[in-house]
Amino acid sequence: MTRPDGPLVVVGDSLLDIDLEGTAERLTPDAPVPVLDHLVERARPGGAALAALMAAREGVEVVLVTAFGDDEEGARLEALLAGVELRRLRYDGPTPVKRRVRASGQSLLRLDSGSEPGTTSGVRGDWEEVVRSAGAVLVSDYGRGVAAVPEVREALAALSPRVPVMWDPHPRGPAPVPGCRLVTPNASEARLFTVRLGEEVSGRSTLLAEVGRRADALVAHWQAGAVAVTLGDRGALLSYGSGAPLVMPAPPVLCLDACGAGDRFAVGAALALRSGLVTTEAVQQAVDQAAAYVALGGPASLYAEPDLATPRLPVEDLLARVRAGGGTVVATGGCFDLLHAGHVATLRAARSLGDCLVVCLNSDDSVRRLKGVSRPLVAAEDRARVLEALRCVDAVVVFDEDTPAEVLKRIRPQVWAKGGDYAGTQVPEAAVLEEWGGQAVVLPYLRGRSTTGLVRTAAEREPHSHDTGKEIVR
């Protein structure tokens, strides 16, 4: 019997990931290689086990059907899976371990052990009943044999169509079972799979055109409901097998470590399908959650148990990361009511002055006090969303005061950029910037562009709209 509120069942290969984090401030005298001091070892689940842990941390009931060795590394992996119900397959090989050596957030070296998989010969326990009771199934295939076990494939293929099955494939693994709701290869995997099919994409000159053609072919070959090809920081392309594909761009974020982003995407999509969202909505949610995971530090975020609901890096973390890398924080401010070309030109110019741009945005009450009761025309929430959509804007902070003085004291930018109407005059916020050695600068405006002018023009044209036959855009 299918349960709409059933657990998320994750099926796939599990690994143990270990990060050795240190600081590198000198080279060895006998070779041009860094010396790492103050090493800290952090272990976490990898592969399907990582996907299961991510889902469990969202408060979802999770069952993991997997295989790993009966060894010391396997015991360590199992201890890390708090909140996940295990169903282990019979397996005679070692637990695979990936060790990354890192300094200041950058990977220097990876050391793998247990890479040769053993034989997976069957399943322990009541796993079939667990699969039948699933609210959704995520197959997280890492090419080590779990997704190829005949009993597992038969159970997945026999599931009711009401149970969404999402398959994250691997080049060394088997094809997804027919009838999957969604399959999620990355761009290089999609290319490899279609090359194996003999699918030609010649004559397609753009990345999206090639990816779309491959996704269409894979939908048909795999007999899947849809294929979403993940494109890294470009988001994802979703195909239903014909017609124009849907492209879900990723929000711009700072990225130091993207390890695990694919698992985060897969978990986001699977949980969205389990909750009843349609495939398009599930893929968009997965893109946003993968971006949030990367922005929060990737694997490092797992140790801090962050909230992954917000796709943008919190402004405090953004500023800390930029400053830790020796970067320059730039801020600007305003109402940005009816965003126009002059605003965009100023924002782009401001962003070019440093390594991140924070926009200090007047709240609705603040705008009313400054502009009158008829303003703002656009609420602060929507004004912020429009600004955040610009690639040159890294963060938006809304403030209620008449001036941004208090929010400037909070974010302490090195540069405060104002529009050109202050040229040759004292910038009001200059005195605040001096408290920490910041600099106020003036940027040129595009002549003739202003929100007030746009409002005036619209008001003048509206009475004549019926006479001219022209549609007024409001």
C-alpha cells in the first residue's frame, strides 16, 4: 500500500568522506610543496549516505538501502548516520574512503582507498516492504553495484506510478529502471550516455542546444518522465522528451567547495516530488537548494547543521568570506523603486570597485517618509528580489531608518558608492565611513533616468491612451 506520507527511501552506494583541514603558510625546504599545520580531521558520510543524511536533517523520515564493508571504516560511517534508518545489503568488499587534504578552504590532494568494489549478493532484512511503503525513492548511484542488484531493480520497477522514483545516475552504473519520474545526470554524464547510444549532436552550436538534444534522447531511451541535466553554476535544463526545454538558472553565489552539490540537488528534487510538487517545481527548488548548500560552504556546512532554505549566502557570512580572502566590500543604497537603466549602470559601476556589492535598501516606511505617501510603487520584498536577480548584486539589506547609517555600521564596507547627484558635495554617510577607514565615492548617473521621471511620464500619457490606441504598461 502506497503511503503519501511514507519515508524517503534512498538506494545506492555509500562511502566515508574524510577532510584533513589545515593551514599552509610555508613550503618545505626540499620541495615546492606546502606544509600543513594545525590539522583537524572531519569525517562525514559520502555517496548515498550523504544524500540520506541531508534529507534526515530536514526532519524527514529516511531509510537508506545501501552497502558498505564490515570493517572499521564501515563502523565509523554507520555511527555518522544519526537519524537514518539503515537496510544493508550483503557485501564482501571494503568500505570506500575518500580523504581530501585541504588548506584554507582549498583542496590540495585526494587520497582514495577501498576503490575496488566487492560483490553485492543480496539484501538483509525487510527492505522490500520499506520500499513499497515509500513516499518517494531516490536512487543515488555511485557505480559500485547497489543499483544493479536484480532484487533492488525489480522492487523499484514494480512500484506504483504514484510513488515518484528519482534516479541520480553514474557512468559506471546501470541504466535507470523504466518509469522514473526524473533522472538527473550532469552535463558530462549526459554527453557520455548519449555517445554510448550513438546519438549525434553535430550542428548544435550552443551548450544549451546540445544539452537539450541529449536530454531529449535520454528521456526516450530511459523511458523516463523527464531528465534534468545539472549545469553547475548555470543551474539545470529540464526536458520532457520533446518541445522547448525548461532552463532553471542558479542564483549567483560565492563558491569555495562544490563537493556534494549534486547530492544536495538530488535530495531537494526528491523531497519536492515526495511533497507533491510537479517536476518543474521540484527541479527549481533543487537548483535553489544546491546553490544555498554551496554558498554556505559545501561540505563544511554539514558540520554546522545550517538552514538550507535560503538560496543566498547570509550577508554576515558573505562579508566574512570576502574579507578572509583579502577582498573589498562595496555598498550602495537607495529606494530602487521602478528599477531603471540609471540604477543598473550605477550598480554595475559600484560592483566593479570591489569583490562584492551589498545594496542597502530603504524599507517601505522609509520610502514613504522620504518620497511621500504615494511611494513606493513597488513593495520592499519585490524591490529586493529584483535587485538580487542582478548579477552585479551580491546581497540586499533592508533598513527602516531615514538614512543607512546604522546598517553601514553593521556591514562596515570599505567603499560606499553614491549616485552622481552628489558630485562636488559632501556625501552624508562619509562621516560614518571614516569610523573604520572606509571611503565614500560618487558614481556618475545616466542623464535623464529617474523613477520620478518615469512616474511623471506615465501620468502624462495615461489620459491619452484611448485616443492613441496605445496600450499603457503599468
